[in-house]
Amino acid sequence: MTFSPETEVRFAKFLAKYPADRKRSAVIPMLIYGQDEVGAVTEELIEEIAKRTGVTPLQVTEVVGFYSMLHRKPQGTYHVQVCTNISCLLVGGQELYDQACHKLGIGHKEVTKDGRISLEEVECMGACSWAPAVQVNYDFYHDVTPAQLDKLLDGLAAGKKPEEIAEVHKVSC
Amino acid sequence: MLYNQPNPLEVKVLSRRFTLPNSQSIETYLANDGYKALEKALDMTQQQIIDEVKASGLRGRGGAGFPTGMKWGFVPRQSPKPKYIMVNADESEPGTCKDRLLIEYDPHQLIEGVMIAALAVGSEQGYVYIRGEYRYLIDVMDRAIEEAYAKGVLGDNVMGRGKKFHLATHSGAGAYECGEESALLESFEGKRGNPRIRPPFPAVAGCYQSPTILNNVETFCAVPAIILSGAAYFSGLGSPKNGGTRLFCLSGHINKPGVYELPMGFNLMRMINEVGGGMRGGKKLKAVIPGGSSCPVLKANECDIAMDFDSVAAAKSMLGSGGVVVMDEDTCMVNAALRIMKFYAHESCGWCIPCREGTNWLKKLLTRFHEGMGTRSDIILIGDLSKNMLGRTFCPLGDAAAMPTIAFVEKFQDEFEAHLDGKPCPYENTSRPVTA
Amino acid sequence: MADLVKFTIDGRELEAPAGTLVIEAAKRNGIEIPSFCYCEGYSLQAACRMCLIDVEKMPKMQVACTLPVGAGMVIHTDSDQVKKARKSTLEFLLANHPLDCPVCDKGGECELQDMVFRYGAGESRFTENKLHVDEQQWSPVVFYDGPRCILCFRCVRACEEGMGVGALGVINRGAVSLIAPNHGDHLECDECGQCIDICPVGALTSGAYRYQTRPWEMEHVGTICTHCSDGCKTTLGVRNDEIIRGNNRDRSGINGEFLCAKGRYAYDFYNHAERIQSPLVRVGGKLEPVSWSKALEVVANKFGEIRSRSGEIGVIGSNHTTNEENFYLQKFARHGLNTNNIDHHRTGDVVTLIDALSGTTGQLATTQDLYEKKAFLVIGTDLALEHPFLSFQIRASHRHHEAHVYTITAEKVREDNYAVRAIRKPAGQEIDALEELRTALAVEPELVIIFSDSVKGDAVRKLVEFGQSLGTAVKYCALVDYSNSRGAIDMGVVPELLPGYQPSGKPGLSAQEMLASQTLEALWVVGANPLKDAAMASKKTFVVVQDMFLTETAQRADVVLPAASAYEKNGTVTNVCGEVQRLTRAVSAVGAKTDLEIIGLIAKEMGLAATVGPWVPDTVYNEIRKTVKGYNIPLAMLAVQSQQTAPVNGRVPVESRPDLIHSAHNGLFTSGTLGRYSKVLHTVMESRESRSAQEEMAHS
């Protein structure tokens, strides 16, 4: 199995980071970046990573189910993650999540029929002081109001990219 | 652009460069005391560096608060094995969002702190384990590392002084337990994030079973200031045995939630009212979690305390990760206990019976209880099950689940009783139970 | 010897070598500290928390399974706190554990049941819904009931560390963690079933035994496996004279906790539908069932008639009959039938090895040596497939003692995974690679050399010469195939040797020559199937076969006498390392008689009973003790543990016949005739073949 030239370069860099007899360290980074490209952790991806890091496919499989960000089934093009842990809970995170479920008609770890949006109720993402917080793929959104969430989801559903949705500003740096 | 307005009461040491334009760049860093501490450390002996950090009173900023200099001193420097520096950037403690800022606004400060630690023990390789959700910060860190290599700060000839040090980032993939130092090391090796049997501790057998300094981001970030301005300066900023400043993450029902750098020992009530802008909507304070969800909650009348490790411990809680979660009178304590237990049940690695089964049981029990289907004996059971986890699990996650629960059920028994007999939850944010 | 440390447990002053774990020190002194995940010989986990104990001056309770004894340590295993901790740990475990006892195979021999009885509460306070996943079948013989699993991870370690296979892993996180097989929904493994034995509860159960009976309904008989020459003890669960299961929960054999698929499951040949249950005599070209007296009469008349004319009679003995039967057979052949044409299918060059080691003592390895020694050279065999117990021992020595392993084999073998050097050489050319290893081997503190039939004749002498020249302590092991191949040679079931490696001094036909002969008038085949791969030249030879099935040889026979299997008789067998062990009869033979009895009855029928004596195993054994060098081992000693024979340490001045030596190189699922009639082995093999065909198709 081969990846895009960009990812191949990245994977080669990963393997070079660790001592030569410690390729196994690259398993989790390769899984998450590999998932970004392939769309999900497939059997093929597992076998390829096993081959490249010198472990058995079972040893890679053991890791997949342990880490929350790795998915066996493809998520949407835009994976919307809403935190409902304590700091976000206190300022309406639960309500935001419920709103998203209701609006999209899907539940936790489910994908809309057109495959554009998936939803996940997540644990603390490290934006507690700027809650409620939402992540779309890897982008952070702080101080999200119900109205903003509405606009975000409407925009994504209509085929817009997150940066094209004027009313919501992802945190940039 | 910072995510929240700074506060005049802040004592900006670690965060002093945050508002500089282009604060991430090495040019900005060098123009603002950057890598001067490293130059100074290159002229110090290993013991001198360690002694300075010891004298500063710096204690681990990840949550455990272990004296940093002492931890560094445990590394067997004479060992023929390679030494490693491992940065714990797995920040996942609910209520905590400070390491994010340190990496985002001053990545070179972290690099410098890591390199000073490397000099202290003769390490030539370090890694920054960054939680998978912080993808953009992995990119920030990678860019800073590239700049440092280009400037000859990192590499085979650090600042032209003949020493070697290499640094690289490493992505996690979503597991709170991997913030526990030995579980982080297992995860770093490409395995499930189960904690290791201790002893031996990471200082002796850490990364790849070699001696390792493993510290939180903020801990490393404090080191350049300590070396540059001296241990006495740093320790003087805080309270006795609790040196320095720390980044407190204020969240919850206050007017000005945000991350603020304050001296250790700053009073919690002042923090809420003068830094956090007081309770929003004029509501009354009910409770505060002082250091992240693993810490027992403090009732409003227990909050007049100094925020340092020892004082909060004396108040039977913990300073932890500095995540100050403020809850007003309309907050349901049962729901808070429930949501926190759900977190631990979800994040339990599953290695040991009391944590794995205990958190799962308590999650189910508290869910049923919050829905009004609990009994009086359930209230006793909640406390009893938590106490059966306490001190009996393989790693502190079990304690982190047990202690808050015990505090909730003991300090807010009346609220638990208010949920008995099918009565609906009396508070505003009665949410539907989550399906985590 | 490590320093002794003094400490106190429950008020008793004890001592143990420094480094001993508290849980072990307690066990050795009769104090039970309960645990699930602690498993002697495997990596430490401290996961189950059952072994928490109080140690004075330590603020938190400690786990006994990772705490070494400390000087002056005061330990309490019976304090209220410890009792409460055990009770609560069990209560936690029983939260999601299903109340399956009424339908769970493990009921009655379940560690969780035992623990709850002893340390648990009478009731559980759990009133929520239990987690559930459906049962899964991972192989024809392995079932996994996820809900019952207590996640002690013993199975994972047994497979990974013990067997070097690593077919079991852990998936998911927290309370929904599960054990998973290496191929998604099924196992690709050795099917050894140790995971089933080591599972403390009924999470992993045997598909061959599932739902059949309760442990207390069976009588458990420990005997020696009748398949390969490793000599493992297998425990047969017998109910109403029927073998219901085989396992190794007993662990008291030389094989410790090890048992392979053949030892565990492949007893089922014994009641295959095609098992011969009555004697057969060829009448009008067809084999007809007759009475024993009729059959014996036919044989005795024929043998007697030929003997009276000094006609040629040949005898082919067995690789899996007992020492008593082998001794008795060759004695009757030589003294009763007056023939020296006696042989068996030879599978390893033990004779040349013993001759090459003349003048030395103690240079034949035992199975315990394969665990204790620190360096091994494996030649010409995939040990993990052909001698899985020997492989297990070496692997354990590597794990526990950092033993060095060297291989010289035609293809990659499992030992290569941890070998210091792995050399590829075609079969028969392995010794050409020896010099390459001289420097490395010479600095090993000691060495065990294990070799297959690809080293035979002169090559054995060269190998021994090499070994003896290294200047380090060397032991040897010549691999042979079946459960008593070694015993067959020891008892002189070859024309050139009498029992105990004494030269017979007389000429005699080899098995090959007997088949090729045009003048052999009678051929008596006991427990062997020479016509599987060869033809008989003469159509006139009268063939008598003692066997369990209508093998190719039996189908040529004029008389077929149904013989008992190893599980249906007593006697002794000798394993590949020369360790003598006792068989214990587990079930009755139906219609068949033991080979010993059949030989005795033929002798009696011929009026030659005096040449062999009574066909009582113990009586024959006593005669072996008196007359066979190296076998003077009292039966009482064998009842306790195996003893290695000490064969003659002088020359064995006979012509080496390497051309007659061929190992079948049986793997994990084949075992000569017996394997052909084991339904379980067939099911396992078919399942593997169909899976790999499917996977090939999926990948192409």
C-alpha cells in the first residue's frame, strides 16, 4: 500500500525520528496521520503500518481500539466534536451537543447520509477557559453560541468549507 | 491574539512574551532574552543546574506537584544508557488549557527549558508528546524546532559549544491516561497506554527503559527563567516550598474566564473575584474545583485558601493542574459528579479491576441516580464504591475518579437526597445523560 | 545462592532468598495470597489487585506479586483491610461478570468461583445492566465468551511469551476491553489450547468439550501423550469409560504448563468409527471377523509350521508401543520364533550418537536441561512445529535465563525470532555450517545440541567431534518421532542390537529388506504401517498385523488383531531425551487387547509361553530392570517423576544404517496413523486450509 507523496515523506520522517530498533514508536503517529488520508483505519492501513514498523497486525490492532481519535469506520468530511466535560458543561456544552444531534439528525459517532458531517461528543479538548468549545476536524472554535453552531452546521451541510462560514471563526495561529 | 484579556494582577514570567507580535518566531525569542539561559547553563555543571532548579522550589505543573529538581536528581547520570527528555504535552485534565498557550505563543521557551534539562543529565535526545487533538500545535512545535536547528541551537553542535541535542514531536491519538507518565512512555513506544509497574520510575527506566526526565510543558517552561534570573527570584515569587508563578485556567460561571499567570499562593477567592471578574449574572458561588477534575471539590466556604500545593492539600484537595472550575448556585452537583465519572469511565485504560469496573459501575449508578431512580442506600454505595477504588488501583486514575466523587457525595449530600424518590433534578442545567 | 532475607507474614517469622516476591514467599510457606493475573513464569502485571496486602510502615496497601521481600518487613495478609479489599475487588469483578455458572463449562473448576467462596461477599450490590457481547468462536476448538473475561491477560502472555506465537491481544479500552484473536474473528495459531487451561474463568473454553459434562462427573487420569516423542503428560477426563476431554490443568508432568493440540485434543482417534473391534482373518480373499481363539489359532498354526521348518519369519515393531511390549516382542522373536529379523521404522540416529559418546557420561540432555541450560544449537528441525514442548522449554530458558539460541535449518524457524545466529543450510548439509559457529559457541558456558534425522551416520560423529572440541560442557539430543521411538531402540527392536545397546552378533533383515524379500514366509507387524509408503514384493508372505485401524498394511494382512491404544493400557514409554515415564490406563479397550497380551497369547497358543513369561506389564518391567542396562529404575520412582535412562557408555560396535533412518517430520496437526483418525485434528487442519485459501483470494 502506498500513500500520497506528502504522506510518504511524512512517514519516512516519522521513522527517522526514533532509534533504528524502535520503529514501533511510529505506530500511533502513522495511524492517525494515515487515517487522515485514508479516511478510516482500514485493515489495509493496519497491515501496512505493521509491515513498516516491524510489528504484527495484531499489535497494531490492539492500539487502534485504545485511542479515541482512531476510527474503524469513516467519519464525515467534517467531523464535528462537541465537548460536554465539566467546564463546557457548565456553560451550555450539553445543550450545544443536543442541538447538533437534533439539527443533523444523527447521534454520537454517526455520519450524515451525504457523508459530509459526523458528530462526536468528546471529552476535554483543552479550551476550558473559552468554553463552550467545538472542534471541526483539527480546528478549534471557542465561545461557541447556539446561533454560531447553527450557522456552522448549516454552512457545512450546504457544502461550504469551515473558513468560508463568516459567522464562525476558528481559532488560528 | 490572545484568547482572553490579560489581568493586571498577573505576574508574567512564563507568559511574558505572549503578546509580542510573531511571538512564535525564533527572531522574536532571541530579541527577548531568548536562549540566554541556555548559554548560561552551558557554563554550569550538571549538579549546579539541578541544584538551581531544586532551590527554585519549582514543583511539577502537570498535577502531581513533585519537586522538579529532586526528580531530575534521581537520574543516574553515570549510567551508560542514553538519557532522554520527554515533554508531557498530553494536557487532557478537564479544566486545563494552559500548555496549549505555552506551546502556541512561546514554543522556543519550551525548547530552551528542555535543553537545559538535557544539559543537567547529559541527554542528547528529547521528544515532545503532544495530544492528538492539538494537531495545529504539533505544526507550531515542528516549525519552532526547524528554526532552532537552522540557527544551530538544536543539532550536533548546540550553539557551537560541541554538545548534541535533538528534539522531535510525537502525536498522541486521544487517551487521557497517556498523560500519566509511565502510560505516556508505553504509548510513545507504540503500545496501548497502560501504566507501568513502578519502581523503577522513569528517572531510572523511562523512555525505552533508559533514564528519562519526564515533565509537564509548564514545568520545562519555567526553567529558563530560573536559570536566567536565579532560583531565589523564582522561589520568591511564590510561597515557601511552592516557588514561582503558575498559569491558572479559570473556567465556569465567572465573568472573565481565561488563563492567567499568578504567583503560587494567590488567594482563591481573590482569583475568582478580582481575576475572574466575579460570578456571572450576580449568582452566588456554590463550589470550586481547584486543580482539574481529579481534585476534590471545595464548597464556597472552603475557598478562602492560598492556591499552592501545600495549602490546597491542607484543605483536603489538590492544586493539581491549575484548572479552576467555578460553579454557581444553579449547578447540579449530582450532574457534575456524574459527568466527571463518565469521563473517568471512558478514559480508564482497563488494566486494573477496581478502576475499570468501579468507574463503569459508578457511571451507571450515577446515571440512574441523576434520573431520579436512586435510593438512599445508593448514596452510601456511591461513597463506598469510591472508597473501594481509592488507593487500590494500579495508577492514580482510580484515585482521580474516587476522590472527587467522595467529595461530592459527602459535601453535597443534600443535593443527592434531593434526587431521591423520582424527584426531577432541581437545577437549571439538568442535561440528558451523555452517551460517551 | 542469593542472600536470605528475614521477614514476617501474619506473625510467622520466615526467610527467603533476596529478590523473592512476597506472593511466592508466602506460597512456599503455605500462605495463600489470592491472585488472578499473577502467573509464575510470565511477566508481572499487578493488574487484578487481588493480592493487595498490608505492609507495616507502608502507607498504601501493596501488591504481593511485584513486591520483593525486604529485611524486617512485617506483612499482614489477614487484616480487616486486606479482607475488605479482596471482598471489594471480587464485588467489582462480579459487577459485569455474567451469572453463567449454570451453563459455563468452567463451573466446578473456576478460580473466580473458588475466590468468591473464600474471599467474597454473599451478595452483590450491583443492580445496573451488565455489559454484554456475544460469544465468539475463534477456531474449531477455541471459544471466547467476552462477558466472562476478567481481563487477567494470562492468555495473552501464555501465547506471546510462552509459545512465541502472540495470537491473542487486547482491544478497546476500559470496561469494554476484550481479548481479540490475531485475524479479526479467528485465530491463526498452534491451537495448543494453553490459553484455555490458563484462563481462570470460562472466558476461553474448548470447542471439543463445550457443554458436555461437569468436571466432577469425570475421573481425571494423567498419562503420557501417545503422539510425538516429547513425552508430555496429558490429563484425560473420563466419564463412564469414555474420554470426554484432554487438558493439562494438572501441570505435574515434565511439560509443566505446556500441552499441544495433539496431546490435548487428539485422543479422539481412540473411538473413531473405523476402530477395529474384533480380530479379522482373510477368508476367500476378504477379511472376515472371527473370534480371538480362532484368529490366534490361525496365527499360531502358521507361525509354528514355519518355525518348525526354520523358515524365514520377520517382525516389524512399533514406534508407539510400550517398553514392555517392545522388550517382550523382541524376546519372543529371538527366543520363541528363533528369528533375528526384527526391526522398526527408525526415525533418528540415536545409535551413532551413543556410540560417539562412548566413554562419557551425562551428555544426553533431559527436557529439564532444555529449560536450565544457557545455549542451544538446533539443527535440521522446526522445533516449534515438530517438538513443541522442547521448543517451549528453550523459549522459556531464553526468556528467563537469557539463553542464546543458534539454528541451522533449511527454512526460517520460530527459534530464529530470538536466535543469536540463524543459518540456512539444506537438509543433510547442516554440519557444513558448524565451523562458522565455533567462536561463538566456544564462549558459551554450556551448550545443548539438538539434531534431527538430517544428521545421521557419519554426520553424527562429526557433530559430536565438533561439540566435544568446543571446550565447554555439551549435551546432545537426537530427535526421534513418536511416543516410544527411543524405547524401541533401547529395547533392541532392530536386528543388530539386543536390549541395552548390546550387539546381537547375528545377521537379520531390516524392515526394508523384509518388505523386499521374496523368501520371507511370514511377516508380523505390530503397531506399524510399513506399507503406507512401500510395497511388499512377495504376494505369498503370510502377514499378521496388530493395529487399531485398517491401515494399508492391515489391508494386506492375512490376520488382523485389534490392538489397544496407549490410553487403554499401562506400561512405560521413553521420550526423546531418554526419560522413562509411566502410562496410566484411562479407558477400557473395546474388543481390542493390548499388544503385550496379544504377543503373550500367540506365544501361549504356540506352546512357547515359557520363552516370554507372563504378559503383565510390571512383571516385564522388572525383567527389563534386571537385564537392560540403564533401565534399573524402580517403578515406584517413576510413579513420582520421570527418570532418564543411562545407556551404555561404551562403544556400540554395530554398523550404522543411516539409509534406514527417516523422520516423518510431523507437524502440529499430523501424527502418523493416529493423526489420520483424529477428527479434531482434521477439523483444525481443514479450517486453516479453507481460511488461508479465502485470505489468498481476498488478497489477490
